[in-house]
Amino acid sequence: MRLPCPCCGWRDLREFTYKGAADMLHRPALDDASGWDDHLHNRTNPAGETRDLWYHDPCGTWVCVTRDTVSHAVISGATLGEAR
Amino acid sequence: MIRLKETSAIAQLRLPTLADCTLRVLPPVRITSIAPYPGQVEALRARLGGFPAPGGVVTLQGTDLVWAGRDLAFAFGDDLPDGLAAHCSMSDQSDGWCGFALQGAGAQALLARRLPFDLRKMASPGSARSVMDHLPVLVLRRASDRFEIWVWRSMVQSALAHI
């Protein structure tokens, strides 16, 4: 599996560390208790296109990767500044 | 005052013999990390006379500016202009790194067995951050058949074993 780093281009999986679903980028309001419950514990686990966060260890870039869990296609990668 | 002698951490190690390549230890060089503050890259570029894009190397008089990560460059050499501190965070990395030079017709093929990225697409001169097995490395391509591999000095014996 290869993933696209916005700085380095396509790189091998062993250079990356997985973090989790890109939902983490969107924090609920501080007083939104059910929003925090969702944020911390519930994931959509879609069959199809999904976005998740990877860290490219050698160059220190967080990458938001769009990929397809059905076809296993890796579609694109963006910095977190672009992904937000 | 006692003057300490500069030597590389790998000066005492035995280098492997390679078929059609030569591997040698690079002499110690001053390395300064340059991390631009947000929005300061252009000001820094003007002050330095250049700043490397991802994968790039900018050669200035007496100093090479090498891309070393996201928003990070390493300056190899002694000649840096004054007045940089307003634009970037700088730190001395000189004794944290050790370098090998690998030269020869088979250098690219040899490194392709150890590095998990496509060296055929690497520019010359060019720079890349990667891993050699589990070791973080900075790879510089000086010419099509000449590479420099910089590793943390604490991991230099492992790097030699991998090469």
C-alpha cells in the first residue's frame, strides 16, 4: 500500500503511522455533551469512500488521506490545513 | 585551553566493501536546522538568497540549504547571514548527524534495496527524508551516481549494517 504525502509524493506504508478517522478534525462545542460522546466513541465505518489521518514520520507531515474501503483504491492526500 | 579534536562518530568503524560502489565517511560539517516561523518563508528566502522547496537543494556560497522536512531546512556549511532569527527558529545539529557518501554506477540500485521510495524519480541534486529499515535518514543526491546518507549518530552502526 502506498500513500500520497503532500511534500514527498507517493510513499510506502511503512513510512506512515495511522491515527484514525478524519472526523477528529472537527471538534464539537465545549458544552455539547452528546457531540463529545460521538466525537470520542462513535465512528461511521463507511463501506466506500472514507477519509483518515496518517502521519508521515520522515518529513513530519500530517496527511488526510481519501481512500475507498471497498475497492482499496487510495484516491488523494491533503495537508490538514487543506483538509479542514 | 584544551582544544578538542573534531572526529566523526564513524571514523573508527570498518566500512563494508561494495562491488561497484565506494562508501566513505563524510567529514564533520556544521549543520543548522532552519524552521521558518509561519508566513516567514518569503522573507527568509530573500534574506538567505533562496530556500528549498520539498525535495530540493539550494546551493549558496559556502553553504547548501537542504530540504529536511515540512517547513524545515538544514544548512550544511558555516556561512549563514546575520539577522535570520527574526524569521526562523535555528538550532545547531552538527554533532547529531553522521554522513556517508556512496558513489558508483550501482549506487542507485544498491540504495533501492534499502530505501522504500522510488530513487529513479529523485532529482539531482535533491533531498529526501525516509527510513532505512527503522532508521530515519536524510538522503541527498549530489549527482546521478553519488548519494549522501545522513543518519543520527546514535544509529550509525545500525545504518552501516543495513548498507
